[in-house]
Amino acid sequence: MATAEATAQYSPEQFDELRAISGDEVITHSFVRDVPLPSGGMLALVTLDNGRDHTRPSTLGPAGLTELAELLDAQKARAAAGEIRALAITGKPFILAAGADLSKVGDIPSYETGLQMAQLGHYALGKLGELGVPSFCFINGLALGGGVEVALNCDYRTLDSSAAALALPEVFLGIIPGWGGAWLLPNLIGIENALKVVVENPLKNNRMLKPAEAYELGMADVLLPPANFLEDSIRWADGVLTGRVKVKRPNEPGKLERAVKWDAAVGIARKMLEKRLGKVAASPYAALDLLAAAKSSTKAEGFAAEDKALADLVAGDQFRASIYAFNLVQKRAKKPAGAPEKELAKKVTKVGVLGAGLMASQFALLFLRRLQVPVVITDLDQARVDKGLAYIRGELDTLLQKGRIDADEANRLNALLTGTTDKADFADCDWVIEAVFEELSIKQQVFAEIEQHVSAEAVLATNTSSLSVEQIGAKLAHPERVVGFHFFNPVAVMPLIEVVKAPKTDDATLATAMATAAALKKNAVITADTPGFVVNRILAKVLGEAMHAVELGTPFETVVEAQRHFGLPMDPFVLLDLVGLKVGAHVLDTHHTAFPDRFFESKALHELAEAGVLLEKDAKGNAKGIDKKAIAIVAKHRPADARPWTVEELTQRLEDGLADEIHRMLGDGVVEAPEDIDLCMILGAGWPFQMGGVTPFLDRQGASERVFGDTFHHPPIRGVR
């Protein structure tokens, strides 16, 4: 690798426009003090601190980066004069830095200003590796994005074993590690480890690294306990300076295998991305290209490539959409629209689950683990109850074997779990949730039976996905305590619960449902009692249009292509196979019954469900295409005058149909705002962060204006180029 200084390509004057939009930045200041080293001489210790407590992590904005650059220039001059032997940088208590200050993203007016954002980070942080004396980063706490890149730009790193987390989450937010991370990290820890940190983890719901994991990957040179972390770090740094400490890195540049392994690892990652995400999301592929190029580029070339890639993404639609989505999940989800006062919530001390099948058992396990209260399950006979109990206890045992819970907790949770066929055992439950067959009369019956045993204040929650919550509770003496509590499958993983407020649902019941969702560590969105609520209504539109199109003779491949630019994690036919063909047919029927002028029923889907056929799969169960039997079944239902649609026709039909349906949903008060629609689709249907959810996407595609002459958002959420 070339050793020329990477920051030589930048000058302070080029960042004037960027600094002009940072007037109210919460500045992370750089404070320096000299610390005597045990072996003699001085260590310049720089502390990053924004003057706030640990609830407001330090972030790096234009003013803060400029101040850091000026301080590092001064320390470089001191190093040349022999005044300091080394420099170390650390953070305020519990925090190194949480990355770039993204609060002004909406104010970036142009590609050129976005480019300055990338260049200023390189200009400032790059100086950490060009001081003329060794540089150390003492990672004393949370380090995300630019915080990790502060550490990577240094020569050596110590890490506090109690630090909250380390991560490069940029790909999750629609950008890339653009202040050195995409070049420095693979050249420090190897391409396979770098792919895990830069691409794989962010796409796993933004997975963070614990300190021990980061150390194992090679992101730090030593892991130190928290009690005397700063003092121990200084002593360790002194050992490096004197030669007493030998830093061994298994993946240091001279030992990295570049000839074959590097390209092969990137190639495998690219295929994985295409299979999981398609090709719509820009940031993962931009990151892959940078990691691939880091194999042979110089540091200066790597930084310049990061500059361009980051500027391209910051100026584009997907970054703005990602920040919008991130703010929804981090802020709006924490303060759900329309939620009653929290003080109205009733205390949940015992949970009853009506049903002992797979979904019911997943509920019971979740309530056990999160609420730590007694849970009782029931079903039609003891054999079904026993099967449900066995499943739940088996899952607890698996958690114990994996170290997710300890023996004491496993014993405690098992003791809290009971099963019965006697509904009288539900008498002291203050929360009862049903997970029985999706048929109105059955749900009415089980609630009528349980109402005879529980108190008048006990909440009755239904997990219905398509039936009317009002009708489910219509025959009860106390319908005001019935609420929809719609989970998504798999229950333990999916973060959304649609809390459905029926016309008679009272505020205490609604508040209890919201508090219970929070205790389960789920995000809850309040919806009106309407067919499909939010997620299933929108998916019914997509799936119904897909089935109608193939029934008209449109090739399955054309249907898939027409919605590919949505960026959804799976095509409509894979989604139908996942949710179950019978379930899908039932959902389409429900919506056709409610809105016959806008939703199609599908007789072909019913026949496919009876035949149990749709996708052709390989030996591992992965979809290879549409089964020939399925194609033949669909063809039987084709009208004589049918005309297939082109990709372009179906694309606009899908977009305009969604814009129309969502506009109607908002007009009818299904939820309070477009943001709630997007929150549901992101958390409940996997609508990509990079799209910002469905409503910003429809605005950008022009569907909103075509359908109702306006946009969902003002101004629309889009980039500057």
C-alpha cells in the first residue's frame, strides 16, 4: 500500500458551504490535555464531548469535525517539536461517538454539499493517522458509524469490555461507511470479517457488535475491563511505545490473502444480496464495490472512492427515505398516534391464551419471557394442550442450551406456565388473547365461554387478521374490553402489533393493549376496525392484483417484474406461498366482500390452495419458479376475452391502486397519518427502509398526483438529484 498522506487531497476552504448549514449544530467539542506516560514524555489525550449526558450521544457535524481537524493540526506541530510522544482520542463517559450528525440531512441542498460532507470526515479523521507519532483510540463506550471510523483512522485501539455496542450501520440507513471505514476496515480485519460488519449486520435489522465480538474480529487490539479502563489504556499505549507490548494482528496487511479469497468473498456476498434484496437497494451494492476495490487501492484512492459513493447516496432518494423511516421507528413508534394516557392502563398479572396451536404457543412463550407472569393455555382437549405445553417447554430448553436464558430463569418460566381444559382456571386472568381458527362464530364462541369466568375488567384481545373486532365482541356483556391485537409471523421476530380499536373499545382497554405491546418489546400502531387493518389491506391489494393479472393471461414473470422496483423482500407469489395459499385466498375474499369494486377475489387461488401447489422448489425448499401444475390451474380460470397486461401497464396499475387505497384509508381514519401506514409496512411487511415505506415511494413515482392530485408528504421525501 502507498503511504502518501490521504488527507493531502483536501483543503479547509472547500467545506465552507457545508459549514454554512450547521448553525444550530450540537457541537461535539475536542478537548485536549497532556498526560504523563509511565516511561516518560507526554501523551496528548483528546476527549470528544458534546456537553450533554449519556442520553444524547456525541455526534460529528461540520463544526465539530472542523474543530477536531484544527486541534489535530496543532498536535501534529507539537509532535514535530518533540513535545508529545503519542496522541490518544476517547469520548465522554459511556460514549465514544454515535457517528455523523444526520439532523441536517434535509438541509443539504446539492450533490456538491453532500460531497463536502464525505470529504470533511476524511479530512478531519484522516489526520489521526498522519500525526508523525503513534495514535491510539481508547474506545470507552458506544461507537457507531463515524465513531468506529474515528477508531479505525488511529494506529492502535483499546476497547472497554462494557461498551454498549460497536457498529457500522450506514448501509441500514441507505449510505456507506464514508469516512474511511470501507477502505480501512477490510485492510485491518480482512474482507470476510469486513463484509460481516459493513453489509451483513446492518441488513439483519441493524445488528450491533458486543465488545468481545468486535475484539474477536480484530477491530480492537486489546479488550480491557471497565474499572480502570482509561488508566489501563494509557499503560497499554506506553507499552506499545516502549516495545514492551507487541501488537499481533492475524489479518494485518502483509498477511491478508488478496489473490483469490478477496474477490470470491465479495462475489458470494453479492449473490446473497441479490437473492435476499433484489437489486433496488443502492447502498449495499455501493458498499460491496468499495470493499472490493479496497483489495488493491491506495488509502488516498480508497478515501476518494468513498467520497464519491457517499455523495451519490446522500444526494439520492434512498438516503432521505431511509432517514425518514429511521425517524419513524425511533421516534413515532415510541409515541404512538392516538394512544390514551398511559396511566389508564390496567396491570397485567396473569395471561390466558385461548388455543394451544403453533401461533398460540408462540404467544404464550412471548408473554412468559417478556411479562414474567403466570400464563395458562387451553384448547379443545388435553392432548392438544399437552402438545402446546411441550412445544413451549422445548423452546425454553432451546433458549437455555443456547445461553439466551440461565437455568434459574428457565425454571422460573416453566413454573409460570400451565395448561388446562377447564376455562374456570382463567378466572384470575386480567389479559386473555385468542388464537383460534379465523372464523367469526368460533371466535365469538370462545370469548363467550371465557367471559363467564373472568372479571368484567379483564381485557379480551383477538389476534384476528381480517375479521371485524366489533363483531367478535358483539354478543358479549362487556364488548368495551375487546381489542384487536394483531401479531405478525414469526411472533418472536416481527416487531409490529396492530392494535385495533373497535367502536366500543374503551380507553382503559386500549391503554392496556398499548402498555402490553411495549412490555412485549413490540412497536404498536393503533388502527380502526376495518377489513385487513393496514398491512393486510395493502398486501391484499398487491396480491389481488397479482392473481388477477395472471388470471387474465399475464405471465407470472411479468407480474414479478412489474413490482420489482418496489424493493420488497419477496415477490407476490413467494409471499403467497409463505403466508399459506388458503390464508391468502381468505384474505382476498374478505377484502372483495368489503370492497368489491376495488379488490378481486381469486377462484384460481382457491383451487391452487386445494391442490397445494404454486411454486416449484429445489431440494432445499427454495423457489425456482412457478410450478407447471399451477400455471395450468390458473389458465383454466382465464376469461375468453382476457388480455394480458404489459410490465408498464401493470406497474402503473399497482402504483395507482396503492395510492388510491391508502388515500381512502387516510380519509376514513384507519390511522392518523401517512407515517402510520409506513410504520406498519416497514415493521409488519418488510417494506424496505431505503424506500421510506410505501407513501414516500408512491409520491416519488408520481402515483399520488396521478390519483388524487397531491402528495402524501409536503414536500415529497426525495433526494436533490
